[in-house]
Amino acid sequence: MDVEIVKNPTDDLRGFRRALGQFPTGVTVITTLDANGNPVGVTASSFNSVSIDPPLILWSVAKTAYSATVFEQADNFVVNVLGKQQVAISNACARQGEDKFSAIDYRAGIGQCPVLSGAAAYFGCKTWNLYDGGDHIIVVGEVIEYSYSDSVMPLVFARGSYAVSPPQSVITKEATAQLPEDGFLPNYLLYQLYRAYSCYSGELYPLLRNEFGISPEEWRVLTALSDVDSIGISQLAALVMQPEEDCRYSLQRLAERDYLVIESDEVIRINRSSSDIAERLFVFAKNHEQTVLNSLDKEQRQMLGSSLKAMVSGFGC
């Protein structure tokens, strides 16, 4: 598909948002205390380093956010870099109007600001300066204390979806040919699974885009909807690993093409009456799957699916 160049981002804010989503970021929850000493937290992917000496970082908060004034007036704040198991915390702190900390385990850090348990890292900061950033306030902080855990895989956000950040394999066939067949790496299960996933998705997703104009995120939405009559936005967002706000963008794009119907936040369904997109997509995906499975014999095919399900079940997932 040809790439469309948009000269003025304000003409297509939704497209601009999607373009920004091509840049993967970590996921953080920024915490502080309000004037009454109550904990305040907001999910932010705008966190970045500024300076090593002095140690400065920045992040930004929307001027319309309930917590914007609190952070403007705060002397201290904590940047909690979330781990892959903390999607629920990210979602909770992205919402307004609820007690975000009632079900979150934390301790007091700098200025008594909450430090979340299980985070990949945290940075306790003193507010250095504030800057105007259009519809956001840019907050620069001086890092006073920090900690991190190598054992926690960071949570990543890209293309409107949550992900994790495993090391990217760049090993070529020529490189693997140098390894003994009975060596550790060529026979290590995790290595094999990751390479298989990378090859499979790396081939399927561009085909879906070229043949149907469907992104991987939209593909996951349609797949989740295919087996149910209808579903609510919260449950759907959890199934496709998207924050609710970003899941709504995916739904709107699909609804605009009559691929699905949004009756309410609790009733979202595939538009089977006017679109056969789901059926065509699944036929295409199954045909592609068959080409992948052609490298296996009948017994291997039968064992593969049941073995993977059993392994996932063993992890309690």
C-alpha cells in the first residue's frame, strides 16, 4: 500500500496519533501527593531522560487532566516504570474518578510519594521546572533517588497496544549454521518459540495490511469478536491488550468501514449483516496457517496445538 504524506497534522489528528504510536515507549505511572496528603497517580508514556549530570528526566501531563494542577504544585514526584505484569495498574491510573490506590501495593518514597511494588524501576524526583507544551505541561524533574530490577521485564506501549520488550533476534541462517545441532541455543525452547513467533507474525501481518488494509491491532479486535455475539469495551480491551481509550480508536476505525457495530460500551459486535470481512479474514489466515503447517507432518501438527495449550495452562495463564 502507498504511504500517504499528510502535510498538516491537524487535518488528521487520529492519523497523527497513529503515526506517533509507531514509536515504542515504556509505560510509567507518575505519583505524588495532593494538598491533603492523598496519593495521586497518572499513567504516562511521555517519560524520557534529559541529562545525566545533573540527573534530569521529563514527562508531560495533559492540561485538562484532573491531576495537572496537583503536579504543577508538587515539590516531589515519583516515576514508576511498570513491569509486564502491571497492565491493570496502568489501566487503573489512566482512568479518572476512582480510588486508584485502593488495590495497589506501594510504599512511601521521596516526599511520601507512592513507589509501586513490582515496578521495573523507579525515580524519586524533585520538581526542577515546568514548561508549556501546547495542550500539555512538560514537567522536568531532578532525580534524587532511584532503583531498578533486572528481573522485571518492562511493559512497552506501541501502536496503541501493550507489549513486552524481549531482545530482538538478528541471528541469520548463516550464523545458526555455525552452531552444533545438539547445542544449547538451537534446542532451547524459549529461543525456538520466539523465533517462530517472529517469523510467523512478521509474514502474516504485512499480508493482512496489503490484502485487507487491516492493522495487527484491528486484526486482534476482529478475532476477539469472532467467537462472541457481543462484548463490552472493558473486556475487549483486556483481550486485545489495549488501554480502553486506544481500543476505542481501533473500534471507531473498524466501525467507519462497517466492519462492526458499536451499540454501547457493553454491546460491540461484528457487523455480519453488511460485511463479510471477518469470514474473509479468517479464511485468509487459515490458508496462511496451512502454508506454515506444511513444514510439519500430520503427527507434529496434531501435537503442536495441544502441546502449546498445555504449556500455557501450566503457567496458569
